[in-house]
Amino acid sequence: MVDPQGPSLTLRTTGHEASVLSMAYNGASIGGVVFSPLWVAAITALGFPVAAAVIGAIMIVIVWVLADRVFAHTPRSLGQVQDGETLTPIAGTTALVERTLPGVLLWRDRRFLTLAAAMALGLFAQIGLIAHLFSLLVPVLGGPAAGVLLGLATAAAIAGRTLVGWLMPQGSDRRVVACASHVVQIVGSLALLFAGGTDMVLLVAGVLLFGAGIGNTTSLPPLIAQVEFSRADVQRVVPLIVAVGQGTYAFAPAAFGWLRTLSPAEGMLVFVAAALIQAAAIALFLLGRRV
């Protein structure tokens, strides 16, 4: 189906890739559940330098084993084919000719620009707040409890991403789904703001609500790209939006740290900034929708 608003052909997917991608990302997110309290316990028991050295050494061994036993395999070495390919052509079918956005044309496409900017802003707000959230919670909850709560935030991220993968209807507007996820995080930021550093119920609710959207911020933009761009362009779009996001949120901890210097007590400006930046991400997602 040709998109009348742009030069690329829109791919219609089955909807199963949302659930598959959610499960794949959730494997990585388990580390956040385990390591948040583990880091606190390890630093308390061993001190930061020794804890960092021990965990770093364990990670090197695990990655080495996985690289040798798992990552070294290719689809061909396992007797399979790459995603999207078939062993034999189906009789009576014709090849689909896709329109692409070569070269700089991609950087002039409204959908690409809004998708990249929205993902970058969402990650900027997310990383900026998470980088300071532990230290903001420690005066109220103490180190161990704050570590456990941040682990629960990652568990909420797994739950939120899984629910989206299961419940997102086939053919739904994935930009709207991304907006809904950001709305949940905005509610979480406002709950943290109104907690004032004292209300335990609002603090826990805020962390869990904000955490519920953490996973979707990374998994939904690639899913949006799959339905808005041709297969050839998706191979460029996904790495580019991830790179733009990483280049942007690298400055988030410093920017949010500067905001904390303006309101050091409960970090009020940090929560306000997170909510406003995510609201801007919502506006960009909506701006890039097809008419």
C-alpha cells in the first residue's frame, strides 16, 4: 500500500513482531531488576572499587562465553535463512517493488525527523531522571530500599513493554501507542513532583508509573519504523534513530544535574523537566502521523 504522504511504501506487518521484540528487550531489562539492588549490596559489602571490579570481571566472562557459544552462529550455520527471506518462491506471487528514500532524502522526510526527535527527547527525559532518581530517593527510603524500588521500576518496564506487545491491535497507529506510554510516564513524573519527597504512596506510584514506560521508549520507535518505511529504509532508519537518541541522551545526566543545583531539596525541577520534555516528544509523534 503506497503512502500518499511520502515516497516510501508502507509495510503492513502481522503484529507479532511487537510481541517478539518486547520479549527480546525484556531479556536485557531483567538486568535492571537484578542489578539495582545488587549494586547497592555489593558496594555496601565490598566498597565501590572492588564491587565494580568484581561485577566487571563477571560480565567479561559471561559476554565471552555468549560470544563464543551463541553470537558466533549465523542463520546459515544453523541451517536457516535470514529474516524476511524464503527458501523457495511461492508460485503465483510477484515481487513487491518498494519505494525508498536514498541518501539525504531520508533526512528531509517528516516522518523520519519527527520519529528520531521524539525518540531522542523521550530518552533524554528518561535517562536524565533515572540518573538522579536513586540519589533523590535515598534520603527518604535509604539505600537498600531505594535500590529495590528502582529494581521494581525495571520490572514495571518489563510489564509495560509486554502488555504493549500482547495488546497492541494489528493495524493500530503505533505513534498513538507511543504517546499513551509517554502519558503514563508523565503521570509518574507528576506523582514524584507532588510527593514532595515525603509522601511514600506517591513516591512508589510515581516510580512504578514512570518505569512502566521505560521499555516502550526504546522498543516502540523501531516498530513504528517498520510500518512507516520500506524494508530497505528500515535498515537505515532504526540505526539512525538509535544513534540520534544516544547522542542526545548522553548529555541528559549533566543537564538534569544542573537543574538539581537550582532546586537541590527534592529535585522539583527534575520532575517538571521530565514531564515537559516527554510532552514535547508526544507532540512530535503526533506531528509525524500520516494524514
